[in-house]
Amino acid sequence: MSRLRNLPVQLLVFIVLPLTLLLSAIAFGGLALHQRAMRQMVGERDERATRAAAAAMEEQLERRAAAVASLARHAEHAPPAVALADSASFAADFAALAIFAPGGELLAAGDPTWWAASGFRPPAALSAEAGFLPLSADPRGGLVAPITAATSDGGAVVGMVDPAVIARDALGRIILPGDHTIAYLVAPDGVLLYQIGVGGHSGPVTGHPGVAEALRGEIGTTFLDVGDDEHVISHTPVNPVGWALVVAEPWREMTDPMLRRTELAPFVLLPVLAVTLAALWFGLRQVVRPLQALAARTTALGRGDFDAVAQPVGGIGEIRLLQGELLLMARRLRGAQQGLRDYLGVLTQGQEEERRRLARELHDDTIQSLIALNQRLQLARTAADPPLAEQLGGMEQLATDTIADLRQLTRDLRPSYLDDLGLVPALGLLAREATAGLGIPIEFMSSGEPRRLPPPVELAAYRIAQEALRNAGRHARAAHASVTLDFITERVTLAVSDDGVGFDAARVSELALGGHFGLLGARERAEAVGATLAVDAAPARARVVMTWVG
């Protein structure tokens, strides 16, 4: 019992041995789960590959059917021999190709001896659309699939397709040399049309797993025990000929090497487990916990608490050195932020002065000149001939529209009604103008006893509302927005809400780095006049709130 009080023994009994047992259970349990997952993965992979191969066969059959239909249409306007000669571009896709007269007489063929030996004659009633007939015997051995199309005079064009060629082209893309995969292509009567891989079938294969299901039009995957191994068997039909494609392979062939390495992993880790635990304990006490504390203080620093990193966190010397550097950085950041705010305040003030100057010059000079020009156009139009008067009328309308646009621009640059009438009428007019400009209904509401605020505060509130509405209409894709101004004793609250898609409010700084300064500028405007700005950017209930006390 006295030995159990020893720390190494305690680590061995209470930590190392339980962790070893747990690791072994996880390893061997994971091995079983891994086998099950690999079995399912191979089955899903084979089913996708089988369906892809069947789709490739169907695409080849459809392409050959389209070629037969095209030759049938061409044979209606050209002699059979000429039409057949013109089909040289796709003749190689067929085992045999021929044109028949209405009575079944052979008119033209790429290999007349083949047709004579086969004895094939097309049925009397055929469709102008290309269709597939039951398999026919190939004089050279094997079976071929007839594709027929009727001509307008009752004749027929027949192309014989070798199923083995179709299957070889399609299966060659998914079955590589050296694979343990076997694939069968089976006719509707159970005859084996093509086989790739080592298999024991030479006659009808209707009893092979998956064949009957595929011939019934079913798609799926089954597993079959073959001796000491288990095969995954995928099957799918090949339309429109009704063939069955079956692919089988032993799924463990690709997983056994990996599984053997997995079995050895627990035993390789046992010798280093005790040393790892000791290092983990030391790291937890001297590295991990101090770093976690430092990370929490760094997060607080990111939120603006510059004194958070000043509290000691302990740990190894490197961590204490890192904390000292973070503290120095926090001090420099605080000074840089204060300088930036002062600069932004001056910059914002200069921007507003420049806007005021531009608005005044546009109103006093440009707009007045355009009004004078418009009046002269009116006088000229009354004395001009009708054609010229019509042109002068268009110029007059253009001048009128330009005057209206410039007046709107001057209001955006410097809303004079904000200075003359106050914040409440200015926000009401802004809501009406934004409704017309953005195309969404914007409601303005005011509560409490209205009063005039200091001009910088009114201007900041107006610009924040202007920016929030612009974002709601252009970026948030909102269908409705509202502006609310509340006068509560010494506090004034401005809220702009919308039902748009929202955004991540925590990424305001990242948005600024990407060139989007609207929300960041609104926050700086609020801080410059001693107000606070809160942003809730949740979808369908986004809200920007400015609060000023004074």
C-alpha cells in the first residue's frame, strides 16, 4: 500500500494502465469500424463506377442509333451506295452497316458477304426513329445488336453493334490491369456478352448474384461470401437494350495493408506513453494554462481593454517574455488608436467642410447656370421651327433632369434643411428620399419632446442614418427598413432597422481592410461626438443604434 503513495506508481496505476486499456479498446474498436466503413466505401464506389460505365454504354448506343437515323434520312435523297459511302466517318463504330429495299433486298452494304452469311433481314414494320432489335448471331462468332431505322419509301437502314466493343470501351475506364475486379455484360436471355477479369462463366449467367436484379431494371449493391473472402457486387441495367452490367471485386484487397498497420499502432505507442504523460503534465502546468490565460487577456485586448495583458500569467520564461511584448504593444496600440481617432476627427471635419463648399458652389454657380440655360432653351424653342423645337425640347428636358440631379447631390453633400429645420425633419425627408432612391419602404418615427442638438451631434446622427439605409438597400437586400428617433430626458437614441440578410458585426475591421468603410466610419463619427454605436447584424432583424447623452 505504501508503494501506491509513490507518484510514479500512481501515474502507472491510475493513468498509464487505464489509458493503455482505453487506447487498445479504441484501436481495435476503430479497426472494426474502419473495416465496416471501408466495406461500405468500396460498395458505394463500385456502384458509382458501375452506373458510370452503364451510362457510357448507353451514350455509345444512343450515338450509334443517331448515326443510323441520320443515314436513313440521307438515304432518302441519295443513292444507297452514295449514302453508305458518305457514312465512312462513323462506319467504324459498327460491326456491319447496310441499306435495305422495302422488300428486304440488300441495296448497299459495307461488307455484303457478312450480310449474306448472317441471313439477316429487317422486319417489315419499322419506325423512322432508330430502334434496337433483339440480339442476332454474328457469322464471325458471338452476338451483335441490330439498330434499325426506316426510310420514307419503306426501306431500312441497319447497323450491327458489337456489345463487346461497347463494353470494352466503357469498362476500360474503370477497371485497370492488375485489378481483382470482374465485370459481366449479360443479355436479357442470360447469355454472357462480355467479361473482363478472371471469372468462371462461359454460358448463361442468370444465376450470378446481381444479374437477375439488373435484368429487372434494378440498381444496387450486394455482398457475397466467396470462400474466406467477401465480394462486393454492384449491378445496373443498360438501357434501352435491357442488358445487365455486374461488377464484382473482393473489397479487402485494397484495405488489408492499411488494416495491418492499424493493428500494430497501439503496441508501438505503449513504450512512449509514460514519457508522454509526464511531458503532458509539465506542459499543462507551465505552458498550456499560462498560454490559455494569456490568450484570454489578448482577446480582451482585442476588444479594447488595454490593461488586461498587464496581469501576470506565470509559466516558462518565454511566455513571460511574450506577455511583456504584448504589454508594450498594447501601450503603443493605445497611443496609435488615440492618434488615429484625433486624425479621423479632423479628417471628418475637413470632409464635411469640403462637402459644404462643393454644395454651395454647385447651388450658387452650376445650378444657376443650368437654370439660365434652361430658360434660354425655352425661349429658343418658342421661336424655332417644329423639328428644331422638338430637339430643343429634348435638350430642355435634359437640362431640367440635370438640375434635379444636382439638387439631390447638393442635399446629399450638405443637407441644408438639417441646419435650418433640425434633425427630426431632416431624418423624415431622408426616409422619403431613400424610399424613392432605394425602392424599399422606409418608415420614420419620432417619440418624445423634439429639441435641437449640437450641430456636430445632429450631423453625425444624420450621416449614420444615411449610411445605414444605404447598406440596407444596396448590400443587405432588405425589403423594409425603419428609422426611429427617441428623445428621453437627457438621452437621444437613433435606431435604423431592416429585415435584410445581415452580416457578421465582429468583422467590421476586416470589412474596412477590404475597402468597406461605412460602418467603421459611422462608429468613429459616433465616438467623435461622445456617443455610442451598437450594431446587431442578425438576419431579418439588423439594427444600428446610436445613443447620445447630453
